[in-house]
Amino acid sequence: MEQNSRNHVGVQSNNPGARVYAAIVLIFDLCVIFAQWTYFVFEGIYQLFKPPTEKSVSGDIVLITGTGHGIGRELALQYSALGATVVCWDINEEGNKETVSEIRARKGKAHAYVCDVSRRDAILEVAKKVKTEVGTVTILVNNAGIMPCHPFLQHSEAEIRKIFDINVLAHFWMMQAFLPDMIKNHGHIVSLSSMAGIVGLQNLVPYCGSKFAVRGLAEAMNEELRMQGMVEKIKFTTIYPYMVDTGLCKKPYMRFKNLMKLIRPDEAAAAIISAQRRELVEASIPKYLLYLNGFTRLFPIKCGVLLKDFFNSGVHSDLTEETK
């Protein structure tokens, strides 16, 4: 009986009518893909000149990590000015309180929580407090990060682990803490990667690895939820900043100092918020760097190396001669 069934399937698959039908379906699918591809290309070109409208964040609860200084503080100040309730997380209690005090002095709504985002148990514990005391987070900005700058062989095991605990694993634990409630309602997750998450650089090997990981995590999560039909409910935005003047880049260098100067934290924060409000999937700061990278990768790898050497931008080792 089983043999007869297999023979019957074989007859069906060899049926000329079935093969013609399959070919027609394939041609139709290709035509549809070509039409959609063409539409998306023109849509992308159009949005270069007329970006999507920025959506309001008034009334949203925005949780930002690393708000004690730098980009995180500027994000908190600017989101608050737009009418959002800001939840500030940082391991630096004093700096975090200063951020919240400044927001409240401007009549904004803000709450401060001390949290070591390298620890999953701490994240889950503080997340419960936030839900009880503030409400359901609708925008999550994973901003906290560290950036030791020295040659790979001069990184200790503890330092490498700390980089990944804060720069990568914290993103996993934050999403585990807040994504379930977002799925029930709606949400937007902003992941701070870096141009060092697109291009490898000397003196930043572990940091580059961590930022490449953030990029992959965000892209995979976006795809997983898209396949589950949640593309309209949960949004993802990944940000690739160039060097920002927050103190992390202790010894930067660049050939064209006017073209590739350090970005001010307030400028970076404004660009991040704009990308989130426009629901962009990816954005670099400055925005042309993402397009330049995409164009360069159409060519052989050696061409990219030539361009990198031409711009000659990066960071020197932050180790002194005594610590090397």
C-alpha cells in the first residue's frame, strides 16, 4: 500500500500539467517580487528627500539606560521636552539623580533608578519596580556601554567579559524584561550600536565585536517578530554613531577634522530620537556614513581598505607607557 502511494505521488510530480502550473506560479511570484522591489527602491529614494513624519512621543514611558551622563542624559532631557515620561537607569546614582533633577526643574516627568545592567537579576528586579511605580514601558533605549581602547592582546579576560556583559548581554536581559508587556500593547526598542559595529577598527577589537553583536541581535529580533505578525506592534531602530564627545573616545584621531569631527552628545541624541520617531530601522550619525558603507561594500574588500586609509580615522590606545 505504501509503495502504491509513493508511485502515485511520483506520477503526480511528473505530470506535465502540474509542471506547467508550477512554472506559471513561479513566474507570477517573480513578477510580483520585481514589482514590489521596484516600488521599494523608489520609496527609498523618495524618503531620502522627504523622510517619514516624526510621530509624537507625548504620553509614552521611555526607559533609557546610561542616563548619568553623555548621550543618555541628553536623550532623557530631549524625550522629556517632547512630553514623554522618562525612566532613567544608571549605575552612577549621583549622575542619574542630577539628570532627573534637571528634567524636573524644567517641569518634566522623570524617575531615577540605580541598576547595574551587567547583572540580569538586577535588571529583572528593577524592571518590576518600574512597572509597579511608573507603568508599562513603551519605548526602550539600550544606550549604556563602555569602550576600553587598546590592542586586543592587552585586554584582560575580565575586561572583555565586562564589555560584553554591558554592551551586549544587557540588551538581551532588557528585552526579556520589557518585551512581553510591549507585545501585549505596543513598543519600540532602540539599540545603540556604533559605526564600530559596521567597520572593524584597531584598538577596539572587543568593542567592535560587541557592537557587531548588537547589530545582529536587533536585526534577528526584528525578523523574528515580523514573522510572528508583529511588525506593526513592535518597532526596532538600530543606531550607528560615529565618535561622540562623551569621554569614551579618549584619544581620537582623524585626517579631516572638519568633515569627521567628534559629534556633540546633544546632536547625537536629537538624531537618535528623530530616527525612533520616524520608525527608521537603521540610522547612522552622521546619516551619510550608512550609505557610504553600503556603497563601498559593492566593491572588493581592498577598495574599502583604501577608503578607510584615506579617511584615517580612529582611536589611539588609551594605555600609558607604564600600563602597557
